[in-house]
Amino acid sequence: KETFEGHQVLRITALNEAQLDLLKELHDKEQLGLDFWMEPSDVSLPIDVRVPFHSLQDIRAFLMYHEIYYDIMIQDLQDVLDEEQREMLRAKSLQSRS
Amino acid sequence: TDDFNYASYHTLNEINSFIDQLVQENPGFVSKIVIGQSYEGRPLNILKFSTGANRPGLWIDTGIHSREWVTQASGIWFSKKIVTDYGRDAELTDILNKYDIFLEIVTNPDGFQFTHTSNRMWRKTRKPNPGSSCVGVDPNRNWDAGFGGPGASSTPCSETYRGPRAHSEPEVKAIVDFVKSHGNIKAFVSIHSYSQMLLYPYGYTKTPCKDQAELHELARKAITELSSLYNTQYRYGSIITTIYQASGGTVDWTYDQGIKYSYTFELRDTGRYGFVLPANQIIPTAQETWLALMTIMKHAKNNPY
């Protein structure tokens, strides 16, 4: 099962068309392994992207260099997925007990 | 199905057992139709809620993008809501006395199974792409509506890969064949997550669809109803103006087939959890979405065309 340890989901805000274009270019760089949860489309909409651990440093540097604002939406995706699995197991165990 | 845990996420096997149980508990009202097979050979199950023969149909699908787990979970809740409310809720009873409801809970079963066994973040189908190591097609870019245009990728490794040709994916083709052979579907709602939006055609062109004014007003009413429960705020409008250009989308195709009331939902949230929405939000999400679905279904019933 693929794990997502260290993967972060970033919420990026493009302030203008130039920044948006830069983010669209990022979209095409397959080697970074980015997974866009919300694609770059319009400056009025946020861009959410899952960044694998191995690309985090590059992406942060890229965003900072181009003065593109971002927030960390999910600090470590695997933590959230582990909690999701625990919750499913808890629910199943309650169900079987009842 | 009274004891089923609607507030938890479930595996494909559990959902299929639930479907069979719901059918068994409601003979003569609920039936299961297998409209085809997925690439990996899984049945494409739809639930039919019907109280009489030869009725026009209302379609709802969830889970065409497999990682959007809150949608399949909401689909389960909708199915139980329909059997619970029929005969009790006057409006739903009235709808079901004139229309059949078709509900496909797991529209992309191979992808959904894969999210449980191998990769929780899987979105596409699971059909291999010849000449590429990347698997799968985006089933919401695979429809014959502006197929291959901007807003879909021609690269198999992309999450929005459109596929080699329109309706190449058996999960898509099965719905196409069903809709065409039925011939009398009056509303078609395809449910996704996330970003809290209610969208109508088109996604592939900026040209407004001919029913834009009516669809826009109905969307406004639907999201007003939706927000009345938990104050969840939705945006609404055509796909291309509200979210982004997307070609080969489901509801663009259904609209072009003459199904006027064609909508796409993007359920909760707006970006705290995204695709990994905590299970304690399943029921509130389904409840509020149901209010919007009822608004659309009532409107379709009251405005025959």
C-alpha cells in the first residue's frame, strides 16, 4: 500500500496571471510528482497540491523565489490517512460488538 | 440496513453487501441493475427505486472519481433516505409516484477498490494505457462532449487524461448505453468532491447552454436549501465560469443528449481536509446535499419537458 509519509498538501494563492502561469508550468513537471487537488485555473480560486516529501524543498523554494503565497493545508497526509483507517476500524469493532 | 453505520467509510465489498441487503429488504420497490462491467470485471451496479412501470427517470451517481470518498458514502445515505422517506415524506412520495430514481453509488469500482488496497489518492479508472507505464483514464474527461479539447490531458500519466477515445472506459460506456437505451432520463446529477459548488453545463465551451437562465436559478434555489441546514456555503454557475474549463465531462454529455437538468456537485469541504474528509462529516454532508437534490428533483417533476 502506498504511503504518503511526509507528503504535504499546500494551499497556494496566485495573486495575478503571471503567478498563475508559473503554477500551470509546475503542473507539467512530472518528475516533481505533484498531485493537484485543485488545479490552477483562476486567480479567484485557491490551488491545492499534494507535494511528495522529495519535492517539498524544491517547491517551497520555487514559491518563495516567485513570491507566491502558500499555506500548509495538511502537514503530513499519512497522519490523516492513518486516523481515517483507525476510525474505520473503530466503527467496525463497535458494529461487530453491537 | 437499519444497523448499517452511515457515519463511517466502507469498503467495496461492504457497499455491495449493503446494496444487496437494501434490495432484499424492499422487494417491489428497490432493485439492482447491473449495467456493465468495469475494466477489472466488477459489476457496475445501479439501484433502481420504482413504484410503477414506464416512468421517466432521475439519475444520481457518486464516486466516479474514486478518491472522493465522501461521495460514495453520501450515495449510501441517499439510498437509505429514499426507502425511509417514501410513503412518509409527501414530496419524495410524489416524485416516486411519477419518476424512477437511479443511483449508482460506486461508479468507478476498480478505482475505489484500489483506494482501499493500494493508493488512497487514486482518482482515475484502472485500465492500462498501451505504450505507457501509467494506468487509468479520468472518467470525467472521457465523455463525447468537446472530447479532446482544452481542460483535459492527452498524456496518460496526467490525472486528467482523457483516454484514447470518447467512451473508451467501460465505466463510462455503461452509463452512455444505459442513458441512451432508457431514453427518458429527465435529470442527471453527478456528484464529486471537493470545493462546495453546484455546477451546470458547459465545461467545454464558454457558449452558455440554452437553458442557462433556468439552470442558474434552480442552482441558486438548491444551494439555498442546502445551506439552510448547516449554513454550508456553495458557489454555483456553469462549469467553465465557476471552476475551470474541462472537456469531455459527464454532465456536458448528458445535457447534449437532451437531459436539461444536468448538474455536478462538488461536496464538502473547501480545503481543510479535501479528499480526506473526516467520517464524522459524512452524514451532515449527505443530509444537506439531499435538500439540494430534492430541490432539483422536485423542479424536474414540476417542469416536465
